[in-house]
Amino acid sequence: MPKKATGKSCCLTVQGSCCNVESLIGIDERGQMVLPKDLRERANIVPGDKLAVISWIRDGEVCCIILIKADHLAGRVMDFMAPLMGGVPGSGNE
């Protein structure tokens, strides 16, 4: 069960897992950034992969930006939607 972290942090912690500061990256004048090679390798991010960008807003401003591999996100959406779509014509679950 997710719990809010203590203090002013806007991020969540999940029992049994942890978050790591992997690296500090810069943003160039065109707004581009580079994920370090070792992180891409450990995350199995390869050219052509799509990442979903999710922002977390606290007190009216974005405080966290999360990247999730699009194929993982799509699977979670389908897990969530399947019970809701049961019996709906055209959903493949009728």
C-alpha cells in the first residue's frame, strides 16, 4: 500500500521498495536531456522505446516528473480497465 513520504516531499514510497537518485542530468538550450547509458542498460531502454512522462503537481506546481516505459503503462491501464470494460460491445470482453 503506497504511503506518503514524511516531510514536504511530494513523492510516494511503497513498502519494500525504494527510490534512488540515479544521476543528475542537465537540460540543454533545446530542452533535451540524456539518460545515462548505464541507467538505460539496467532499465532495458533501447532506441525506439517510448516513455510516458507523468507529472505530479503539488501546491500548483510540478514537483516530480516520472518516466514509465509505455509498454508497462499500457499493461497497467489494461489491467485497470478490463473489469470496467466487461460486457461492453466492441471491447473484446463481451
